[in-house]
Amino acid sequence: MRWSPSLLLVLLLCVAAGVRFGLLVAEWPASNSDEGTMGLMAMHIAQGRDFPSFMYGQSYMGTAEAYLAALIFRVFGASLIALRTAMLLMYLLFLATMYVLARRLYGTTIALVSVALLTLGSRELYGHQLVAQGAIPETLLAGTLLLLLAHRLLDTTHDTSHPHAHRWRLAGWGATATLGLWSTVLIAPFVLTSAVLVWMSLRRRTTPIPGSWPALAAGLLTGAIPWILHDLSRPWHDSGILAVINMYLHGGTGLNGAASPGLTTQVINTVTTSLSYVTGGSALAHPNSPPAWFFGMSGSWHPPTDDLVSTLWGIALIVLWSIGLVTGIRLLRHHRATTAQQPTADMPTQAQTWARLAMLTAAALTVLAFAASPTPGVAPANNFRYIIGVLIATPAVIAPLWALPAIPPRAGALLRTAVLTLTAITLTLGTVQAYRDAGQGPTETPRRQLINALHHEGITHIYSGYLECNRLTFLSNEHITCAVLFGSPTDGLHPGLDRYQPYRTAVQADPHATYVFRTTDTRNTVLAHSTCQWQKHWNLNGYHVWQPAQRCPIPAEHGR
């Protein structure tokens, strides 16, 4: 039976959905407070209580995930599974868009192979694709869509028969660009390179289409509305633009106060660790290690940067990227020589080559920006999410395997088969590891049992740590309201980062607000040595619960 490309694509999408839905139902990986914040925003949007432009408590990273999850909440109710379903839907849409783009640039075979590789992944990749805490699916989907629209505009430079389609593509590109930047600054390299293609398409038109520039401007303005409304209603120091600049200059949120050893270490760690982790090579390089992510897991583990497998994996990616770049530049020279005699004869092929180079350049800019920041110098594996956009260049990186220079066709076919087979085995191994981890936990069951116990005791307001607060509030559907306390035995307890201030107000107003910390948390020591009178103190599923008999003065005594 001859399988049609469309049928194969549908099958691959079903596999991608099935693999991720199984992990989603198992509630793997464990949630965290940032995901709880996203869930709470979705709840508030679905209920019409609030319509945030950015994640609560900050002025960057838009709330596209929350708005999509709110639609699902309206139908199925609020839950962790419903929240992560929004992530799954966006990833499937990314795969479908990737197929269309890769087919236009490299043909059906490379398009299907690219989607097949992206169908599977490692534990780290699945974790970032499923946990709803912003940036990941938006980067992948918007980056791919930007390149697709820009290529279509450049590919139809001499087509004047469909002016409305041209204007809609321009408006669509503009809206996608500014919406993408509102969602996450990680999309910036793809905005930049695709913008070059859009500019080329407008510049090369021999017969300009009326309304092109207004359509582009309308699209840009429409996508920027959430950002504009936010910044106009707040002072400059709380603007989204300033927040993005500060985030990059200070290495993002994954450094935990640590300082980078320097640029050389940052570059080395990017090549030897980050590139491997962002493309699934960690499944082969470190199959028995703890998952290298910051959410809900240990942040103290760092993979060895001299690991041979991980290093070779990163170098292989750079070599394939370099071959693709050199091939594209040579093709452009050939196009110029051809079009010097026939100016319009080779335009579709030129558009294809320019789009390939834009894809490769965007991936390079993503990695260079990451390597130049302090982030890979401190935690190159835990923070690979900042270069998740390189996955968009999958077809551009594997394409040289079909046309390796200076290698006989038969040897090239064997090498291509070997490389793709090794990659597929590695990603399959990563999938098995993810399901193994899902079977071993941790799950959200301990949190739900704690919530039920608190409800049974009539407790509705609690103090806890940042990593627990919004997680517990979301899982309880706001039946439990939590405020964050920072501190240690040396400096006492004091108010921490509360992303949604009404929760803190409600908790502080309750004289019987209870303290809930993990049993290993040193904040329990502060409570044990305090002058508070405890009505009840008990343990459950790894948590200490401290119920005061009257208002406990600890936060006021050590307030800051």
C-alpha cells in the first residue's frame, strides 16, 4: 500500500498526541508554583474576574497559554489536565505548521522526517512541552508561522492576481510578530530574520499592491495591543520593555543568584551541554541522571560538561548547521548568476533559499544570544529552554544528510540512515525514560491529600513557600488561599513574592492562618523556636502543618 504524505502526517500527529496525553493524564512531571500561577490566571479569565496581559507579578511573558486554557476551563472545568491540554494543542499545531513550512523549503521527505523526530523527545523536552509556565509552545508555533508567512510573501513577489491574500499575509505576519514578542522575547531571532524576508518581498515587487504597508502596520499594531495597554497603564520602571532588557542583562530567572565564570565557559557549556539537551541528546548522554530542569525537581544537579556523548552531539549539530549555511550561500550565488540573464526565471527557488538561510540564521542568533548571557555559565542544562527555538531549524539541520558534499551517494545514504536511526533510537529511549519516571512519581497526590486534610480542619488560609503557594491554591480551586513567606533560622520569616496580591491580603486578615512547609524546610525551625502558641501541629505526606491558637507575630516581628 502506498502511504500518502497527508496520512503519514496524521499518523505522526496522533503518535505525538498519544505520547504526550499519556504523560498528561499521569500528571507528569510534577507541577510547580509558576504553573499554578498560569492555572489561576486561566481560572480568573474563564470567570471574567481578571484579564492579565502578563504573568501575575511581572511585566514580561504574555498570557496566551492562560487565555487558551481558559477556553478549555469553560468547557471541562479547571484542572491540571485541562491546563496542560492547552500546551498539547499548541504543540500539535506547531508540528502541523512545521510540516507545511518544511515541505515548501525542503520537500515532503524532509518535512515528514522532521515532524517524526519532533514527535518524540527526552524527559526534559516533554517536561517543558507539557508544563504550562509560558514561552515554550509560543516560541515554536510563532517562530514557524513567521518563517512560513515570510516565505510565502517572498515566493509570490511577482504574483499580482491575489492582492487580498498578499495583504492578509502581511497583516498575519505583523500580528504574529508582535503577539510572539508579547508572549516571549525568545521569538526575537525569528522576528528579525523573517522581517528581512518581508522587507525583501516588498522591495522586489515591480508592481506594488495598494494597501500593503497599512496592512502590515495594522497587523503589527493589533498584535501589540496587550503590551501597549499594559505599558500605558504603568510607570516606566514596570514596563514590559524594561523588564525584558533587565532579564537578559541579568541572565534570566534560572541563575538563583549565581555568577557565571565567564564567556569562555558559557560558550563551552552551550556546545557541550545545552545543544544536546534542547535536541533530546540527554536521553543518550545521561540516561540515569535526574531530569535536568528547575521545576519541581532538584536544582543542585549539574551534568558534566566534558561528557563525550553530549559534546559530540553538540558538535555534530554545529557541523550540519554549517553545511546547510554553506550550501545555501552557494545556491544564492548560483541564483544570482542565473537571474542576471533571466531576472524572474528563478524567483521561487530564490525565495526558498532565502527562507532556508533565515531559518538557519534565526537558530544561530538564538544560540549566540544564549551563549553570550550568563545563563549557560551557571546552569547549561537546567536552562536550555531559552534556546528551545532551535527546534524550528530541524529540517534545515537534517537536510544536509541528503546531499553531503564530497561523499559518494551510497556512502551518503548509509551515513544518513545511521544518523537518523541513532537519533530516533535516542528519542525513543527518552520517551521510555519519561514513562518510567511517570510511573515512579512524584505526582500531585500528596498535595491533594494535604488540601483535603486542610479542608477537613476548616483551614482556608495558609502561609507557605514560593514553590508551594500558587500550586496549592490552584489544585484546590482557590479553596485554599496562600501567601508566601521567605526566610531561614538566621534571618527569621518575612513576606515573599506573592504574584497575586489579593491572596496575601486575605491571608493576613485571618488571625488563624496556618503555616505549611515541607518537612525538610528550615522555616520549620523558625516556627519551632518562635513564641507562637500552637493549637495543633501535625505532619502529612512530607509537610509540617502549624495551626496557631491566635495570630502569630512571626511575620510582623521579622517583616522587611
